[in-house]
Amino acid sequence: MGMSKTIKVIFSLALVVFLALAATKIEARYIDYGALHHGDPSFGCSKLHPQFCKKQEANPYKRGCETEERCDRGLKK
């Protein structure tokens, strides 16, 4: 009922060859630096819509709040 040793070896070799071929078909995708050569225009920035070309701060600075200071911390009462 069990497979013979020769069949197991052939099956194992075929599996290794299949996996090796499958691994070579995978293309590496990466982001290159080509997009950075033209600067960093904002999304939607164009000559037709110059108001979108203004850069704004992504995360404005907010001073932290310690519990000892008893500040609001954004909690609703």
C-alpha cells in the first residue's frame, strides 16, 4: 500500500523543480526614486487648480498634556 522509495524520490524531485520554477516567475515590485526627481507636487496640483498646490503641515504640533497639569485632554464631561 505504501509508495516505493523510487516513486517517493521522483515525486520529491518533481516537487522541488516545480517550486524552483514557481519562485523564478515572481517579479519583485518596488518603488524607485523616479517619482522624486520631479519634486513633490501635492495631489491635484495643476495650473488649472493652483489653490491645491499650497503645502500644508500634515500633523500640526500639539503640546502634550500631563495628568499633573489637570488640563482638558480632550475628554468630554
